Amino acid sequence: MSVPSLADLTVRARLGLTAVTLALLVAGCGQQAGETETAEASAPPIVVERQEGYKALGASFKLINDQLKSGSPDMAQIAPAAERMHDLAQQIPNWFPAGSGPQDGVKTDALETVWTNPEGFAAAQQRLVGATTELQQLAAAGDVAGLQAHVRVVGASCGGCHDNFRAEQ
Ligand code: HEC
């Protein structure tokens, strides 16, 4: 782990990590930090990052769906949202390092299967990458009917992963 900036430290401190936990995290000893009560009570930064990433994915998808349901879908809004979804989909593999699952005492909706079935998880992630690639192409072509049909495929790729890798909501 690189030496965190003062801004990082401030953010982590705001997340409620104690100085001891912080020191362990900085030393790259996340596992040991997990043994302290404080670390179990507060989400590790990567869990916050991935949950924020998924929220952004959901927000972009909602924007696209809302636009498509409106009388006059605005491609100037849909195209960048599709690009953002594609970017985020490609980042998913970075969001699940060892030590950040429920089996490590971390509070998360991710299931242990993310780590025990990495091939299945990667396949589910790739399905979303593929679906969002096509979403971008349809947006670039201004193909409203195509987009309306394809958002169902995108939605199914979200659900396909959630069914196997996320705790039931
Ligand atoms: C490859 C697997 C995978 C795919 C694909 C996927 N998700 Fe998720 N999603 C997860 C996991 C795992 C979590 C739980 C993360 C956690 O709690 O640490 C999650 C959590 C979420 C959350 C809750 C975030 C929070 O904590 O507030 C939202 C919203 C979400 N996903 C939306 C989506 C949308 C929308 C799509 C499709 C466009 C999608 N996801 C595709 C695996 C996936």
C-alpha cells in the first residue's frame, strides 16, 4: 500500500477508524485490524469505494431508463451515462480484494461466493461489460428502440450477478 495522503487519512478518520486501526491498515495489515472491534464496526475503505461505485452504476442506469421512458429521450444525457456504466463495469474486479468479504468479519452485502467462485464472478462481470459496450453503441447510433430493448439485457446482467454474489435485499 502506498503512503496515504493527509486527505486520505482525514477521510479514513471521518469513517471512524481509530489511530491503531489506521496504523495497521497503513502497514497493510488489514487481517490483523479485523481482529479489533473498531475495524469490524467500520467498513474498510475498499468496501465504501465499491458500494459507492455500485451506487453510481445504479444512478447512471436509472438516468438512462428514465430518459427512455420520457417522451423524448436525450442522447446527450444517455451516451455519457452509458460510458460511465461501461467504465464502472470494468472496475468491478478491483473492488473485491482478499480480506474484504463477510468471511473476514467485514460488514458487506457481498457473499463469500465472490471469493470462492472467482470464475463465476468474473463471468458475471464480463457479461455486464459486454452489455454496456452494446449500450454505448446503441446510444452512439441514437437507436431508441434498440436501447429500450437492450436495457432489459443490461438489467438481467445486474440481476444475474446479484442472485449469486450479493445477499438478498
Ligand atoms: C459481477 C457482479 C455484479 C454485477 C454485474 C452488478 N452488481 Fe451490483 N452489487 C454486487 C455486489 C457483490 C454488491 C454488494 C457490495 C457490498 O455490499 O460490498 C452489489 C451492490 C449493489 C448496489 C448497492 C450498493 C450500496 O451498498 O449502496 C447497487 C445499487 C447495485 N449493486 C446496482 C447494480 C446495477 C444497477 C448493476 C447493473 C447495471 C449491478 N449492480 C451489477 C455485484 C454486482
